[in-house]
Amino acid sequence: MTKSVIFVFIMIGFLLWIPVSYAQKAANDPQQEAIFLAATKQVNQFFRRFNGEEDFTGKFLYAEDKAYRSKKLRLQYLANLFNNESSQITFAKKEFFIKDITERKGKFLDFYKSDWIAEVSSKFLYKGKSIDIILFLSIELENGGAKWVFQNAYFPTFESLFFADSTGQSKFIHPMSHELDFMNLQKIFRNNKYVEFYANKDFKPDHLTLFLYEMKRSRLKFRSVSKLKFHVFQIDNWYFELSEFNRNTTNSGWLISNLLKMKEKQKKELMQLILH
């Protein structure tokens, strides 16, 4: 058994141990037990509660169970799956969202669909200095299973390398340059300050490639994850953010922290904006 496989088993065991440990502490305190049971402790649990696939003791429900994905169960859960200590989501919008996803056949989340994104704010060491890089990951299916994959990265240092000087917008390669064997390239490459302005109009710097290049060159060293949130686009005509709130109340854990109603075209534009 390889070290990486052993590490995965250790991490899975640790994640499973956390709820058990808290449950043991809460057993002798009714108030703490209520808080423990109400808290959405894991992202997967948020999915189950959103869909109505878990009862109030944390027991998994299956298709043959009477309460599985029932409207009654979902209505009891959904109101507490928002960050209720924030005024960012109005009561009216929350109620409209809940009504929309529980009517008729209902709208549900699927862990294995690709249209939700993890935004991972991370600490790295770059040229001897501590810096922040945001990594974007999504679920990808392969060989009958699923895995998280890098979609993009955002590093302010990369951002400042491209299109920082607007005076470069007037730069161009003369359309008759081919008749001179593109001899003017020598002048263009002599000053690399504006070289990106000679690229095609659709060119966008690929931060993920730059990030992986710096990692391959051993100039970037990973240190830790500082913050995590998710962007969820799975529900028709809705987008929401999922964030973790650690507090000693029944409204804690992984909760909806932002909610927007928008058309599918707008959602695609928002996803591209987030990723790029």
C-alpha cells in the first residue's frame, strides 16, 4: 500500500471521527446535542439535507424510504440551510427559492454534476514570500468514478504581467509584414513589455498553466488552505454560494451565504467571470 493511499484512508477516518467525537461530547448536554444535530457539518450532508435524503438524526434515507426526498422533509430542512444571521438574502427571496425547488417534481443537487465549483483560497511560498493564490476546482467523471480537477487559478502577480499598460493597445503587426519575412518581429521582441498586445483579440492569459509551470519549476511551495467556499449553478435559474460558519448555534456549518435568481445565459457568464 502506497503512502498516498494510506494518507487518504487516514483523512477519511479523521473526517468520520469528527462527528462521532462531537456527538459523544453532546450526549450529556441536551442543548449541545440539539446544536450538533442541527449543524450541517459536511458539504455532503448539505447536499443530503437539501435533497431530503437524511432524517433529523443523521440517518441516510434511500428511495424505498417514505420520507426520501419528500416535500415535507425538505421544507423542514431548507429554512435552516441559509445563513440566517445575514441580511444579504431577504426573507422573500429565500421563501421564493424554497417554493420553486419543492414544487411539482422538485429540484435537487447532484454531487457528480460538474456545474458547481470549489473556490480554494490558499497560502503559498513564492520566491521566499508568503502569497495568496485562489484555486478553482470542479468535479470530473472518469472510469466510472469522480475526482476533483483544477479548472483555473488566480494569482495577482500573474494578473499584473498582462495588459497592465493600456498604451500597448495601439501596438500591431503591419499586415504587409509577410512581404518582409516578418523582419519587424525583432523590434517587437526587443521590448517584452507589450508583447501580449500582439496576440489575437481573444487571447486571455491562462493562469492555471502559469501556476502549474511555477510549481514544476519549484518556485511555488504550497503551505495551507485558508478559506473554502463553493459556487453552485445546478438549480435552474438560480445561483448560490455555499460557505462554512463555525458558531455554537443551530444555524451553523455549511450554509447558503448568497443567492441570486438569474437566467441560464447569465449563469454561464457568471461562471466564466468567476473562473477568469
